[in-house]
Amino acid sequence: MPFDVILMDYHMPVMDGQTATRVIRALQTATHSPRVPIIGVTASAMPAECQGCLDAGMDEVLVKPFYVADLQKVLFRWMPFTTAS
């Protein structure tokens, strides 16, 4: 099942978000799959951590806590919404 967007937590057990993103990007490249937007989610607003997310292949980073409006803006930027006819 294809995904429209991935919300990727920076800190996860077993595999961190940066590593998981690199694995997803490598798989997409190897299988010639469409690039799914990956939005990093982190509690750290440190510029180096946010840049590390982008360097790993994430498309944008949201810093927790965030408002629903912040998430909506990011989703509208990265997801292809269509209207029902």
C-alpha cells in the first residue's frame, strides 16, 4: 500500500529516524519507487539536529510541541490533495 506522507520521529528505539529515512530513500531508489515526503518530528530545536534530518533525506522538520495548524501547513505543502468530483 503506497503512502502519501511519512511522519518520522527523530528518536525511536532500535533505529533512529535519520537511519530509517536513509533506508527508505535507498529502497525507493533501488526499486524506482516514487519519493514519498518524509516529515521529521523532533522535540529538539537544535539547528544541527534539524539539519541532520534534512541531510538524511527528510523533506521538512516539525519541532514538538506543534499546533495542528503547523501540521496542516506542512501537509498542504507536501501532499497532493484532490477534490472529489
